[in-house]
Amino acid sequence: MSFSDLSFLFRFLPVFMIIYGVSPPKWRRYAIVLSSFAFAAFSSVWAVPLLGMPVMVNCFLGRFVRRSKWVLYAGVGLDVAFLAACRLIPLPLPGVSYLMFSLISYLIDVSRETVAPARVGLFTAYGTLFPRMVTGPITRAGDILPQLEQPKCTPERAEKGAGLLILGLGYKVLLADALSGLWSAAGKIGYESLSMPMAWLCAIGFSLQLYFDFHGCTLMAVGLGRMMGVKLPENFDFPYLSRSVSEFYRRWHITLGMWFRDYVYIPLGGSRKGTRRTLVNLAAVWLLTGLWHGLHLNFLIWGAFLCLWIALEKLGLRNMLDRHVILSHVYLLFVIVLSWVIFAVNTPGELLTYFFRLFCFGYAPAGSFVDPMDWMRYLPRFAPYLIAGVFFSLPFGERAIRKYQTRWPVRVLLFLIFWCAAAKLSVLSGTPFLYAQF
């Protein structure tokens, strides 16, 4: 089950909200636990013990990490081993990395004495919290545990949360799923047969698809949290407005970037120990970021590619970018679009082929047929979604909807978005969330 399933929207969620709403505040954490295990069970019956086991182990170890660093090392080692096992086998637990990173941060924060060890019931609600289960955001115990003591579910919070959920649903179903056909077309045509304009069109389409897929799901998670009286952290801040790669990754998947900053980069010394050590620390962070996404070679290449540009920015490129507004935006979009191609294409051979088509200037490899006008067959079909994607990747539309969502015109707009998305899901099943695999 995912947030964009009709069964979730029309069965699971209404039943949960009724039970949650009539429960006394001090008992709502148990409604969260039961509902989260039920949500996990829709993926697989094995997801229930796989979810409960690491939560219970970390809850137990959290009582002892202040007494011994070895308990902390053992706990973090077990969490990393469990995450690696889920990557290698794989085990049927959706969004396992979001769970494990949240549990690791809990052990470290308790060890640092910034968070007190939590009671079993409270910690289980934190660990299993189903809105975070599919694609995050990665949460910190110090932020969420106090809110789970007695969550305050009010009509005002429920309405604001529902608005975010509907906006995220629209991003996912009406934009990301529609744009997915463009990247699928690249695979059907064959990378070696793409014209240069078509290769760029598909890469740009995938860049927007990935953003609205991931941002849409995390917006739905934040909305679900608000409906429950729990404020989850925002995960995106209009990253395509950035002017450097380093800024982009402060605004894209914010909770992951902050996690690596606080638990890897700064403990390694950050940028306090000279340029050479800073570059080594950056390399370590981006190696781990690539591994976080998976054990495929393309994720490691993707991490190395981005690390290279961030290193160049720290070595002086950022100073030049700061002086040229338009150039810095063009640079950022160029690098990021190329990085998403690396992210999406699985094998080095196919990646080289795709990059060759991006910069081929009309040359066709031997044995292949390239239609130089292929992009004209797809652009009219996808142009409305590309235009809408560009518009909503800028602040104006989303900020207006979120600011005025209690006004009747915006309520009507959200009503239409919801039923348009539901109608589309009733005809075509939604595609899986791209980041749910992580």
C-alpha cells in the first residue's frame, strides 16, 4: 500500500482518522502503533516483524548507550547491518532506510544526552510512525517524541494537513505519473536511437518527475502528520531555484542532508581542519549517500559526480557563481539534469550511450536509426505537464496554495485536485513512489 492508492485514501485513512480522533490523546500513540503495523502488513506479512524487531532492539539499547560507547557502536552496527541485509536480499520492508536512519540518530542523540531514553510505548509509536514509512522524511527523536506524548488533533490542523496531503497527491498522480511516460519513451525508443533534443527532453522530464514524485510523497507524509497533530519536518525548499550544487542539496531531501551533516560530516571534522581534510570528509559523505540509495554502481557514480562539483565549488567555483546570477542558475540546472541521468540509468554502458546522445549533435552510431524529429512527436503531448512542472517547481503556486488553503477558492481547487487524482487512479493504477525503494 502507498499513499496514492485508492484503498489507502478511501479505506485505511478514514478508518484510522475516526479511531484516532475518538481516542483520548494519551492513547493515540497506541492507535499509531497498531495502524502502522497494519499499514506495513499490506506490503507483506513479514513486514510486521521486520518493522517491530529493529524498533524494539533500539528501544532496549537506548537505555544503555549513555553507560558505554560500546553499546552505541553495537547498536549502530546492528542497524547498519540490518539496512545492508534489506538492500542485499531484499527484505519486504518499505522505506527501510528512513526508519534505520531515524533509529540511528536516536541512539546517537541519547548517547550525546540531547534526548532522554524513551518509554517503550512512546518509542514504538515514534519508530513505527506510518506517515514516515514510505519515503520519509527522516525524523529526529527530540523533535517527534514530545509531540507523541499527547498528540493534539484539531479540526484546524486536520484541514491544513488534508490540504498538504491533497497537494502532494496532485503532484504525484497528476504531474509525476504523467511525466513518467516521457522517461519510459526513452527506454522504448532505445538510448542509442534518441536524437539529441529527445535525449534532453527526456532528461528534463525525468528531473521534474523525480521532484514531484518525491516531494509529493513527503508532502503527503507531512500532511498526514499534521492531521494527527504531529509536525514532521519539511523535506524540500524549491531546490531548482538554487545557484550551486551545494545549495541544491541543502534544499533537496533536506532531512537526509542534515542527517549526514550532523552525524557524519561534522564528527569527521567538517570544514574546520583545512581544505584537504574538508575534501576527504565530503568524499566520505557522498560515498555514504550513494550507498544509502543502493548498492548499484550508478549510485556510486552519481555520488562521485556530485561530490566533484561540490569540491570544485569549495575550491573557488562558488566565488565565480556568486557574481553571476543567470550563469549560476544555468550551471546548476545543467549539472543536476546530468546527475539525474546518472541516477536513472543502471549500467555504465547504457550511461555512456545516453551521454553520447546528449552531446552527439546529429551523429548516429553505426547500426542504429535516429529520427532527428522524434522529439516533435512527444513534446506536444507532454508540454502541458512540463509547463505545469516548471511552474510548481517555483515558489509562487505552492506557496499561494499553502498560505490561502482555508480560503474558499483554494478549497475548491484542492477539491478538484483530489477528485481528478482519484479519477485517474480509478482508471490507471499509480506508479510506485520512486524513493520508496530506498
